[in-house]
Amino acid sequence: MQYKSRGRKATKEGFAEGLVELGKKYEDVVALGADITSSVGMEDFAKNYRERFFSMGIAEQNCIGTAAGLALSGKVPVFSTYGVFAGIRTADQVRISLCYNDVHAIIGGAHAGVSVGPDGATHQALEDIAIMRVMPNMTLLSPADATQTKLATMAAYEQCAGPVYVRFGRAPFPDFTNSADAFEVGKAQTLKSGNDITLIATGHLVWEALLAAEQLAGENINARVINMHTIKPIDKEIIIKAARETKAIITAEEHQVHGGLGSAVAEVVVHNHPVPMIFVGMHDRFGESGQPEELMRKYGLTAEGIVSKVKNFYEKNS
Amino acid sequence: MNEAKLKKLRSISKEIRKDVLRSLTEAGSGHTGGSLGLADVFTVLYFHVLKHKPHKPDWPDRDRLILSIGHVAPVLYVALAHAGYFPKKELQTLRKLDSRLQGHPGRDHGLPGLELSAGSLGQGLSVAVGMALAGKLDHKDFFVYSLHGDGELQEGSIWEAAMSASHHKLDHLIAIVDRNEVQIDGKTSEVMELEPLADKWRAFGWKVFHCNGHDHKEIYNTIQQAKKKEGKPAVILAKTLMGKGVKSIENDHRWHGKPPAKEQLSDFLNQIEENNAI
């Protein structure tokens, strides 16, 4: 495999590094904290740029509106808290104050997926992709690892002009992408070529998809692997190409299969070149407490989970 | 404020009310009560208080006026047109397809002078807080005026914003509440009691002022008081009558969300003339 893990690192650390870098490079970047500042990777920014950091307390709706006001006055605000609060609790503020006004503001959606672990269902964001991606004007980034999360955070400032949601997680996962690889918003990356089937993954599942492709190679199945780091605008071209060139598309995400990456890909597939699809993700249920790896295993959000679904598909269609 | 100025402002309010009625009648839907009730406050703001340049709507040092209650968009549009932001004849396009005058304000349609797309209640004060924070950070001396309905104060997000405004000592933020004591379902006291309202704002760290929302001089003087920077945001509870100026509909909550019928218009315009003799 072309990619090697350099060790485990939480994607929130990538967000923290990206935010500090933005603060250093751009005077107009300001940040809003909703009490859990250190837990979502904003501590360093708050320390380094004290006058540009605003403590807003546990009041997420107000944070989004305040971000809109800052953005309408020439700032680029970054607001981060757990995704369940950042984008779901605040959906109406995101819809009207941010998206309808189409302001350049960045939401850091932390604690994505079941890999949040022991905190359990209340704190595991599994619906944020679905809700954020239906908002007009929104850009939605879901980077694969810590290194890419830093790049995505930078890109949210440098490549975007409207509201952006950057999704990242809490637990340490393999860090494997190269910081030298360009991160282009809306342009997915083919991490491995292959012409039998295509695995399209986002977030933590990208690494698992790479491992799955390796295992499938042992079964004489040559899988293509695509890192869909931008859910919106989605890279239609790469999806249509995969649909034309491979016999099935498997999506993998740490999110509800309803409304998430799988749905976003399916929308492109059915409009352009229908092929069978398999959805790896949460199937209309809440998460629960447990260790991150235990939960990922239980819900099939692993290389093994992906492989078994692919094999199933081959058995049914042979 | 001298007598000549006062007379001028009263005359503007009268014309604003008439244009509000005309545009709502032409639109065939929309919110008459609150739009008439706020005509005097809007007149004082746009024609005597705000530091603004209608020919240069994006002037960075301008005072900001945030309309949190998007449903009274007609009075905002009419005030903007009278102030010179766009031609008055465009007021007849209110709520029509492809109009820049959306039912609730939408900046995506490009209306000059519009600071915020709004209509979902309870969001404007947060935006005003953000603007005031930006002003403070940039050492600007503009004021942010944020206009609210009293019923709107039932939204919890208002109080999140209120808490943050005093925490950050935003003394260049002035909220104005249209205290007409009426909302769609009836009296605010019956739908959801707001009193003791002044105490609530004080408890959240705000300076509280009261004024008669139809007395131009009093509105102006109260705003001047509120502008004194003392490390706290200020709220003005402006006592108004929903539907003010058209006696036959004043204080009638049924007029919150409907326009005059075509055959009512001339009667309503006459009432405005009679009730606003200068």
C-alpha cells in the first residue's frame, strides 16, 4: 500500500494546528468558544490570540448568530464545539443567520461519529453531515486524518467565501495523508486505483477503506479507493467515473447512512450512471458507550466490516 | 430637537405609514400592525440618529440597524426608500416574484441598505452582538441598533445574546423593543407573560430605558441617553400601538399579519391624514 500510518493522532489536533496557523497568517480570523474550548482544539488559538478569541459560554445558538455578525463586519469567525451542538442544535441559526446571509464563517464540528467513545449517544454526532449538507450555500469538509484536517481548516479560509462546516473526531486514528498533497475543496482524491469496485469513504473510514482494499486484493478483488474529503460540493466527476468503470460503489462513513455521504454519492449515481451501491455507516440508530475501537467494530465501521459487505455483494451476484 | 425638525420628522412618519399601507395593499399579504407601529421609531433612526450614507451603503464606519423581526420588513423598506437607498416606486414590488423586497428581508436579492437577512425570530440580537464585537476589535465608533418585537423576547436565544452583550461590555449596542404588548395569538401577557421585563434586562446586565414609541422627540432623547458609554449595552422599551395611525385597526392583534384590502386603502390613508395632522 502506498500509504503508511505515521502513528495515531486525533483529527481535532489537526483542526487546532490549522486554526493557530490561520490566526498567524490572517488578522481577520477570530474565534468563538462555547466553554469546551480545549476539548475541541481551540485552546492554542485562545492563548496566542487572546484579543481575537471570544468566550461565549454554553450558548451555541448565540455563537452562530454572533459569528454571522462578525462575518458581516469583515471578520472570518471560527466557532467550534461538538458537532451535535455546533450544527444540529443550531440548525435554524445556521440556516438563516449564516447560510441565508451567505457569510464566510467556519464551524468546527468536533466529536464526529461513534468513535467519540464512552460519552455515548448524546455526544456522538451522527446526523451533522445530513443536516449541514442540505443548507444552501454551505460547504462541508470531512477530512480523512489529522494532517488533512489541518489542510481542510486552512482551506476553509483560503478557498471558501461562504459558510463552511469542518467535521473532525476526538479519538486518535492513523495519520497517513501527506501534508504536501494539495487539498482542493470539492476535489476528491483517488488514493488507490482499481477497476472492480470502488470504495468511497470519508473521515476516519478512509484509512479503513485502504486496509479493506488491501484485504480484498487477497481475494482477487481490485478495489479503487476514493477519499471524499468534501461532501459538499461533491466531486460528481470522480463518482460518475467510478460508476462507469467499476461494477459497484461502497460508501463508508461514521454517520447515519440516511442523508450522509452514502446518500450524497447515491444522488449523483442515480442521476448519471446507476450501479449497485452498498452503504457502510450507522443504520438509523444511536450510538452508545464503549471504547472507540469497540464501537467501530460493533457497527462494522472497520476494514473488516467493509470487506464482509463487499464479499456479500459478490456472493449474491455471482 | 427643534420644532422645525420635529415637524419634518412627523411628516416623514406620515408618508412612511402611507407607503407602508400602499405597498402592503399591492402585495396582498404581509404584516401591517407592526409596520405601522414602528414607523416613528424608524423615522427617528433613519432621519435623525443613524450615521449612514445612502449612496454608499457599505461604508464601513456606518451605524448598523439590525431588524430582527423580519416580518415588519415593509417599514424598513419604506424607510430605506425614503432615505434614498433605492427608488420609491420599487416599493410596489413588495413580496412579488424577482423583487428585491422579499416578504422577510433577504440580502441575496441585493437590496441596498439591508444589513441582515432575517425572519426567524430571536436571531438578530446575536448578529448585533457579533457586529458590536467586530467594531470593538477594530476600534471603530459605530453603534449597532437592534430592533426587536416584544413577543420575540420569548425566544431563548435572545437571552443568550443578552447575556453575552453585557459580558463583553458592548456599550455601543442598543436594542430597541417594540413593546406593543400584542402578538399573533393575542396579548403578550396572556400568550406568555414577559413582565417584569425591565427587571429581566437589568438582571442580564443591561441599562434599561423607556419611551413613548410615537413621540419623536422622546425617542430621540432616549436614544441619546442610551448612547452614553458606560460599559453596558442599553435596551429601550418603546411603548407602541400596533397599527398606529389607522384608528380603526389600532391595538387589534388580528392586524399583525394581514394587509389592507384594496377597498380599505383609501379609508386607511385618510385616517393617517386625520390622525397625523401636523
